[in-house]
Amino acid sequence: MSDKNNIVKVKSKRFAVRVINMYKYLCGEKREFVISKQVLRSGTSIGANIAESECAYSKSDFVYKLYTALKECNETKYWLELLYETDYIGEEMFNSMYSDCEEIRRILSASTKTVKDSAEK
């Protein structure tokens, strides 16, 4: 499957780039190094797990990788909330990043359900 046909892969990579840029901003401008490192790890891990799922050795391994990406997505939302509630990022950045993360989460949630349901048939 090409990248342009795998929307969650494309969106998660774009999101990872945004997370990396936010991390650079937080370290450089806000001098925040702890939470920003957490959001960097979880936010870039979403796409990494999706990429790993493409080489899964079984359907259960594929589902496991997608579930891991889904869990990383939820963790990323948590770190974004903390960054916002502690005034490290503003409302506009928070809403934009959170919205993108939630969109990826919804796609992953639907994908894992579809794959799991088809495996049970």
C-alpha cells in the first residue's frame, strides 16, 4: 500500500513532524525539557508503530502494533493537556495539536476494531 493510500500513516507522520517542531520550541523558547521530552517520545511513537505494523508477521502482531499506536496517541493527548494547563503552550497550539491527535486516535480505533472483528469471523 502506498503512503498516499494509507491516510493514518500520512497523518501520523505529519503529526510527528509537528511534535518535533513543538519540542524544539518548548526547549528553545520556554526552556521546558521534561514534559516536552515525554510528548516527543509518545507523539513520534504513534507513526513509528504504524510503520512497524506494515511488516507485522501475523494479523495479531499487526493488531498489537496498531493498539500500541493507539495507546501512544492517548498518552500524547495527556501530555498536550499538561503542557496547556501549565501554560507552556497556548490555546491555539493546544487545540490544533489535540485535534490532530484525536483524529489519528479515531482512525486507529476504527482500524483496530475492523481488523479485530474480521479476525474473529
